[in-house]
Amino acid sequence: MANYTMAKKNLSLKPWLENGKASLASKYQQLQEMKTTYQEKQRKLEIHLQKWNLQAAVTHVETELNGAEAESEAQVERFLEGTVSLNSFLETFQSSRKVVHLRKCQLEKLQEAFLRDRRIQHPLQARLNMTRVCRAPVSQHLAAPRAYRLTPAFLIPSENVAPFPLLSAPPYRILPPLGTQADQYQVSQPRTRSLNLPHRLVAYIPLLSPKPYKSNYADKRYQLPHQ
């Protein structure tokens, strides 16, 4: 009984569904016609924009100005030749000169608008280019910046530490560690190349000791003979 009632209700909705399909089909047809009309108008608009932009308008007015000036000069020549009466010359010459002045004013205004448009467009284009450069991702092939973890070096004169002169080791030689015997002391060969340190840091600072060194040889040398 429930299925019969549902089927009867669905059949009663069939005319409404058919009307909806027909209305939808007509709407699609209207949409297609409107799309075709829009594309045609867009094409005509692009043609007119290409034909009647500021540069084209300036060129067109320049051509008309040259033609009006040539026509006025031809009228003057005909009047000087005597082929045209004075009244007709004045009438035609005044109208031609009026056209010349109008075209000159139009040309000046168009040139000012064209230059103003170019001045406005150049900063905008520069800003767009700068924005693109700033937003561009950094290339992975670029080398990472080199960072030097250096410890600051302080040069202290030897006379400020010890009151007596100290012999400094020859440059570019490696000293042995503390506590080694004199016979085991071996000085390495001087390096042929200097250390490749950035900013020309000091490669070697002699080890300073406030305690002087006394040798037995010096004691024997300055010992008195009677002792």
C-alpha cells in the first residue's frame, strides 16, 4: 500500500518535472546565445581599442592637421594666382584656418594625455616588476653564504707582560707541546704557503711567560774564580 501511494505521488510529479526540463533547456539556449553575443562584442571592442587608442588618435589628428594646413596653403596660392575672388577666398580661408587651429589644440591635448599615461604606467610597471622579484623563490642552486666562526684575537706587546726582552719563535713554525725534552724537540719545516685565514688574522702569537728562564751555563760563566 505504501509503495502504491509513493508511485502514484511520483507519477503526479511527472508534468512538473517535464516542465522543469523544458525550462532548463530554454535557459541553456539563452545562455549560449548570450555567450555568442558577448564574444562578438568583445571582439569588436578589442578591434576598436586597437584602432582608437591614444597613439592611433594622435596619428589620426596629425594627418588631419597636415591636410588642413596643405589645403589652406593651396587656397593662398590660388588667391595669389588670381583664380579666386577675394570674398570666396576670405570665406574658405577662414574656415580652413579654423580647422587648423582646432586640430592643433586637439593634438596638443592628446599628446599631453599620452605622456601623462606613459608617466603613470612606468612607475606601476616598475612596482610590478619589483614585486615579482621580491616574491620570486630563492634558487636552490645558489651557494649558501659562508659564515666564519672566528674568535677575536688580541695582540699584547711582550714588554707589557714581562720586563725583559723575550725571544719570539720564528714565524710559521709549530712549537712542541709543553713538558717535552730538549732532545725530542723537533721543529717542523717552515711552511711554503701562509695560512689561508680570512681578514689576515695573526697566524702565530708567541707564548709569553712572566717567569724568566735561567740556564746553568750562565751561572758557570759568571761564577767567581775563587769559588
